[in-house]
Amino acid sequence: MLNGFFNPSSVAVIGASREPGKVGYEILRNILASGYRGDVYPINPNATEIQGIKCYRSILDVSEPIDLGIVTLPASLVVRIAGEAATKGLKGLVVISAGFKEAGGDGVKLEREVVEICQKAGIRLLGPNCLGFIDTGTPLNASFAPDMPRKGSIAFVSQSGALGTAILDWAITERMGFSKFVSLGNKADLNECDILDALADEEETKVILLYIESVTDGERFLRTASSVTQKKP
């Protein structure tokens, strides 16, 4: 299980914004609106309070442990943030930011550096270049999707952010429920196999849907899919 993601005791929004419409504002708003019961820490060196919650200059300034960090800062800053996450002992990091492998050039190097830091520290990384994720059981909307779907038994995992957004919009209109929604993005660390493994024994999920545009490791995918489908379609 990826407890640092699906059952975190605390979440930091690194790059929280005071401006409605900005990703860092909307993700913080979504976390609070979803009914998440853990501790929430907005991180912004230029603010003392955002959406009524005390703001911190850095995750290193938070005295309590942090399980999950959600990063909305520009790609050029994420290597430093990954280093701070390693020092702080985070379990999981969601990098919403774009400008990595998908952009080519320096983005490829930046993504590799972030992955190396996370792997050395034992931090699992979702993304970069993703929407985030939603867990209706916890509950936690750690994404910038505008609305949270109702609780259900279907887990939906998408490599495409655009398709993921469209499915979520449709699901809300049709009153379709989900247990989990996961946007994979660039799959720099966590990929479809990791998520399948995590969902295999997860009680709230009865059916798993995948939309993938590439397979990271074909042999592992076949093994994992064969194993998981013995338990869930």
C-alpha cells in the first residue's frame, strides 16, 4: 500500500498561493473542501496565512512530521524541494509542475535529478506533470480537478491529464462514484504497476480502470495485471 499517498496523516502544499485560480490555491482549497481530517501545511515564503491556515516558509520550518508533499512550483525549483523533502523525511511527493521530461532539453536532466534524490531517501514520487490524485475514502482531493466525485468502488488511473479531467467531469454529471483517481503524468517513479499493486488488496476498490499511453516495463505489467485480475477486474 502507498499509505503516504492514500492515507497520509499530514499534507504540505508546497507552492500554496493566495490567488484564486492559481494551482497552488486550488489544490489547497480542494484538500480543505474534501473533508480531509489530517494536518495541512501551506508552504509559501511570502505569506503568513492562506485560506485561514498558518503558512510556513519551508517544510523544514514545520516542527511536526509530514507524510505527503504536493509541489506546484516551477520545475527549476523542484530539485531543491526534493532535497528538503528528503531531509524532512516525507513518504510521498506529488509533483504537479510541468517542464520536465515532456518538455525535453533541461527538463530531462531536472526530472532525473529529482528521481535520484527521492530514490535515495525512499520517497515515492507521483508525476511530475500530473493532476494529482483523489481518494474518496480518506477523504482527500489532492488534485486541481475542480470538483470531487462521489464515493464509489471504481479506481481510475490515467496517464493523460486531459482525459482524466474529462472523465471526472462526466462522472460528476452522471453521479458516478470512484474510490481512487490517480493521474500518472510522466511516471518518473510511480507507474501503472505500482498503482495496480497498491489497489490489489485495497478494500474500497472493486474495479480498476487504466488509461495508459505507454507501458514502462512490459514484462512487469503482464505479471502484475495477471495477478491483480485474479482479485479484481
